[in-house]
Amino acid sequence: MDAPSFLTAQLIVNIVVILIVVHLLLGLAGYSTYGERKISAYIQDRIGPNRVGFDLGLPFLKFLRGLLGLGQPLADGLKFMLKEDYMPRGADKALFTLAPMVVAIPALIGFAVIPWGGTLSLPETITIPLLNWTIPGGDVVIAGANISVGIIYLLAVGSMAIYGITLAGWASNNKYAFLGALRASAQMISYEIPMGLCILTVLLMVGSLLPEKIIGYQVAHGWLVLAHPVAAVVFFICILAESNRTPFDNAECEQELVAGFHTEYSSMRYALFPLSEYIHMAVGSAFFTLLFLGGYHLPLGFIADQHLLHPENTSILAVLVKFGVFLGKAVGGVLTMMLVRWTIPRLKFDQVMQVGWQGLIPISLVVVVMTAVMVFYEKTTWPWMLAANALLTLVLLGLLPILPRATSNKKVRLAGSRFYPLEGERVRTAPTSAAAIEDRPSQGTVAV
Amino acid sequence: MIEVVLADGAVSSYIPVMLLLTMAVTFGAFNVIASRLIGPRRDGGTKGQTYESGMAPIGTARKRFNVRFYLIAMVFLVFDIEIIFLYPWATTFPNLDPGSTNAQVWLFRILFFMATTVVAYIYGLRKGVFRFD
């Protein structure tokens, strides 16, 4: 019996990769919440979650109790499921339900083009047991989908989450949610531009949209973070802003907007928002790994050709190792984002827009032009590019004082105050009250 | 150099994407529906109000908002379309002969194209589109 014509080894590998990676990402997202709480706990000198194990309250599973609190994400997920799913009056019913799904779906399908394990060599013909079908084998790419648009797919899908967030804020009929959604959409579209420009710098070096070729270029010519340090930094900042992470989480800043666009959400409809935020982070840092950190490549030049760690080894074991390396780098990126969250305070919204429009966009435009010129003069090896980046940074720093500046945060003079006294008025800044002088006698001067 | 398996651009290479999309939609729909079925449902008088820091909500939230968001969206369109036009150029340009007349023409045309966007950017900057204070 003949196999259907569309069934190829590539398709089967794609489906297997999808099934593995979707579950891996969901698990990773769940345990990211745990990791985030543990990291914040260590930074703030606390212990963090350490109670919930896997004993489910059953006496005979007592040995599974505790376990560093590893059961916490599972318990949280169950709790979300059992909570009341409430919709406020005046909310748009259809959009309110649709919004979390519109956020979650792009987050889940974004990873499809990432080549987790490089190329796998299969025998020329493969026979499927039981059905007795023979299909052509050969070299296949370990990715969710081997499509020709590659990077553009990631960009297109990644920017679709904005719709969900805007819809969520609009449908809630809550002023905080609405403001949060507006801020989120403005911020996310703003940071998409430098992100796209940074990807352009990589494409200008590689000359292809295929993720496999981008990694192949980095295996041959060194990681692109060496050739494009400025673009790499800008890109990382943009990932933070795109996934609404601190220091760019103005969409949900507690002090101003309660919880931002998901103020009115509860139960699993709420849970989809943080879940997709964590998946967005994981996919974003996998994207960063793909573009700048060499993907599955380990910089070990000295190992032999057929060694397990060699990038050109395409056996199944080597592919699994590559998968692990890629995932390890991506998880490292997520952990860095968490460290950033608990280290750097949030920017004000006008500062966020200022950084985006007056900082990152001009910088990344200049980097694109510089890369194009370097490509024209065929000086694309990483020492040349590094030198060009250093020169560019120096020039930009030199130009900084003469560039036009936004006039925000100007101090408003309060006429008549002790700092800006009225004309002819004399101000005594030494304490005059007896209580104050008694309280700090060393600083107090004797009142006249 | 690693041998690269070229994607042929055929429609059949999008089958996995369709599968993934189906899985994602099922996941989203399942979670939303399941928690609706499992969770308790108790409605109440003031419970249906939207949250406004504990005060009785004033009016609706569907109000007019700051025009700056609209301006940002307009400028975003300019830049986004510029970038979309740059993508085909960026994938072709490094494959040309570096330093050749052909490459020179490609480089200067695209630099002119970028310069037109820079003009728009400077106009926006002068008009204060990027200032949110």
C-alpha cells in the first residue's frame, strides 16, 4: 500500500517536535512561576514556596510531601480551575471570553520555526511498521514547521498578542483595564520597530530568512553577538518590552492601574495571561538564542568531526544534545529576564516611550545602515564588526549632548517655598521649633 | 558548512502549523470552558460592578482617550511598512557581489528610501509625537 503523497519524513518529525515542545513549553511556563518566586525570594532574603509537594493530601504518599515546593505550579493551576469565572456587568461577553485565547494562541504557536536540534540524517527510505508504508527519508530539520518564511513567521505571530491585550482591556468596561490596554498596545507596537530592525542586521549578515541558515552562519563565522553586540542588547530590551516584563510592565503596574488590562479577569481566563507571558518570554529568549547566541552551537572548536558535540554530527543522539543546548540557552535567557525583573525598577510610561522612540529606534536604524555599508565593503568578520560597533557607540555617546532632548520632568518652581523664595523675602532654613532642636541638637542652631 | 534542507515553500509544509494552531485553539477553549463548568457561580448586586478602587463606578469605560496613542499608531505604520520593505532587500543584498556596481545601486537606493523615513521621523520628533509627558 502506498503512503499518501504529502506524508514525508519531515512532516512526521515536525509533528513529533511539536508534540514534545508544546508540552515542554507549557511545563516550562508553569515552572517559570515557581522559578520566579524562588528567585525573588532569594533576592529578598526569603525562602519562597517550600511546602507543596505531590502528596495530594494522601497519607500513603507522605514521602512526596515538601520537595522544595515543587508541587506549587500544579496546585496553582488546579486552584485557577476551581475558582469562579466571573464577568462584570457591562462587559462585552464575546470579546471578554475571546481575549485570553487571542493572547494565548499566538504565544503557543510562535515557536514552530525554531530549529531546536538542527539537521537529522535519516536513512534514504523509511518503512513505517504496521502500515507497511515506505516514505522517502534523507535530511530533515528538527523544527515544528519547516516553512520558507522562517523569521517573518515568528515576527508576525509574535505581534498578534497585542490584539488580545487590547481586546481584554476594551471588553472589561473598566477604566484601569482600558488605560492598561492602551499603554500596552502603544508600548508593544513601539518596541516592535527596533526589534524588526535588529533582526534586519542579522539578515544582512546571513542573507537568508531560514533559521537553519542563520545558525549555520554562526557555526561557521562565530556567534552574531560578537558581530552585533549593540543590536543584541537592543533586541533583548525589545523582548522584555514585548512580553510586558519589568522594567516595561506599565500595562499592569499595580501602583497606578491596579492590575492593568486583566483587572476584571479571574479563574482560568486570568491564568491564560501570565501563562502566555511566560511562554512569550521562553519563545523570545529562544529567538534571541537563535539570532545572536548561535542556537544549538557550542563554541568547542577542538573536538573531532564525529564527536557527539560537533555541530555537523547529525545522528539522533547528537540532535538530542543540540536540543538540550538550545533549550539550556533559552532557559538561561528566561532566568536573566527574571533577574532583571527583581533588580531594575519600572520605568515611567513617558520614559518607556522616550527610550523606544528616541533611543532604540535611531540606534537600531544606524546599526542597520552600518551593517549594510560593512557588507558592501565585505568586512563582515566579527572583529571588523566589533570594531565598527565600538566606533558607533563612541560616536553616539559623543553626539548625545547635542541631540534634542525631551523636556519632561522639568522641576516646576513653587514660588514662595523655601527653595524659591519671593523677591525680598529671607528664608531661615535652620529649625526654629523647640521640639525639633531638642530632637537633633547637634544640627540645630539657636533660634533668634 | 552545514548542509541546509531547503524549505520548498509548498503548502504542505504548513500542515504542522495548522496542527499547532488547532492544538493552541483547543487548549485555550478547553481552559476557558472547563473553568466555567467546574468553578462556582454566584452572582450578586454589587459584585457585578467593575473595580474602581472600591468606589461606585462612574459612567462607562468606553470613553475618548488621549490622541497621542493615535499618533503613535500612525507613526508605527510608517516605520513598520518601511521595515517590511527592507526585509526582501536585506535577504538579497548580501548575496550580491560586494563592491560591484549592482550592489552600489542597491545600497544607495535603500539608503535613500531610509532617508525618506528619517525625514518623517524628524518631523514627528519636532511635532512632539514621541513625547508622552
